[in-house]
Amino acid sequence: MFERLCIIGAGLIGGSVALAARANGLCSNIVAYGREADAPNLQTALELGVVDACFTDLEPALAGADLVLIAVPVGAVTGVFRQLRPFWSETAVYTDVCSAKGSVLAAAVEVFGRAPANFIAAHPIAGAERSGAAAAQADLFQQRRLIITPDAGSDPSALQKVQAFWQAMGAWVSLMTPAHHDTVFAATSHLPHLLAFALVGLLGRQDEQREIFKFAAGGFRDFSRIASSDPTMWVDIALANRAEILPLLQEYRAELSLLERMLQERRPDELFQAFSYAKNARQRYLDQLDDYNNDHDSRNTV
């Protein structure tokens, strides 16, 4: 599919793309670029066979690349675009894996004057608590959703290549606008991460005086899992998509205030209704998820 894949940022996602692309025969040669500070991680990627070569100089990393994957925290994307601009190839395809798409496309406009037609923004809905090339997994994207957010100027050929690339790695690809993407994931991913960070931070401070964590049960473990995510990455995501996240935080605060009043005023019927509505809403989510998964499974067996 591609001759040479250049990955900018060989962490968990970038490294997993490299392994998945290799496992599925999608690229003949895979290289990684990173800063001097990233040299230990690059060396790990090389030693583990995640990539064929690694560079701390961008120009030789890009030489001959017909697919360039930007796999850095969203806050670093503008800087990467500035580095890429002198070497930008009209014949290569460029894509990314960032969790906030509006800010990525805004960065492209800032650097290039407009989003290049051969840059196709994407977001794999996959991850893990661990980071770095050592955490990379060849099957990370199998039966996981992948969102592509083209804009009006996107080249149809580049879009088709990026879509086919992710599908070949086992991802379920959907297309949506950047604005819709950021609205959806502010609610379903970004807000839950902030809530988990806040709760674990609150209880962590209490645990310094009391044995809170010692007696934490499975529910706490499940809810708090995403608080193990990379803080650097999530600072960038929270700031990049703050316009969508802030209203949700305000709505969530209002929901908490309502529950607080119900408790203060001992209103069991209203608490039951609130809990029941939430339980039923989650079941609707699970039913929709099953329908979505079954639909994709049936397509894959036809």
C-alpha cells in the first residue's frame, strides 16, 4: 500500500501503527523521527523491531516517505507542522492520531495558510495506560473505531488511502466533521478523563490521612482506570478542546448539585428516578454498541 512510512512520535499509538502496518504488509519500510530528548524511546523502538530505522534529523527521516503519520501530543502539532513545511511533499499522504481535531486543523491553517489537501486528520479510538514504544501492540486497532475528519479541501485520493490503511489494520472507520468530532469526544472521552483525574486526586489527598485506597473495591478500580493515562497528553487534549469541555463541566456541576439537594432533603423517590434514568441510558449505550459491533462483524464475514 505504501513504500515508506515515517512516524513522527513513536509512542504507544505511533509504535502500534508501525507494528500493525508491518503485520498486515502495508509498508515496505517504517522509520521514526523524534527529538534528541526522545532518543531513548527511539532506540527502544529500533531494538524491539517496531521500526526499521530512527532519526533525530527530520529531512532524512522523510526521504522517500509516501505516508507520514503525526503521532505527537496535540499541543505539539503546530511545531511539527512548522518542521514539516520546508519538506512537505505534494505526492505523499499525511495524517495524524490526535484526540482533538479542530485544533489540529487550525494549526495546519496557521502554518500553511490552509489545511493541505493531502493532510487527512484522523483519530483512533484506542489506547492503554502505558506509553512509549515498549507498550506498542500490533492488534491495538483491531475492531476499534477510527474517526476521519476531512475538510472541504481534502483530496479524495488521499482520503481513500488513509481510510483503506486503517481498515487494513482492523479498524472500523467512520467519517465526521472536525467540529462534530470534538463535540462528541468532549462528552464521551475528555470529560470522563477529567472526572477520573479529579476523583482520584481528591481521594489521593484523603488517603494521605486515611486508608481510603486500601479498601477501594472494583467499582473504584474501573472508574479510576483512565486516571492512569499520560498527564502530558491529557493536559494538551483538555486545553485544545476546552471550548467543548467547559460547558459540559458546568452541566455536570449542575447534575451534582441536584443530587446534593436530593440527599440533603432526603428525597428517595427522586434519587431512584435519577439513578434509574442513568441505568437505562447506559443500557441504551450498550445496546447500540452491540448493534454496531454485530453490524461490522456481519460485514466482515460477507
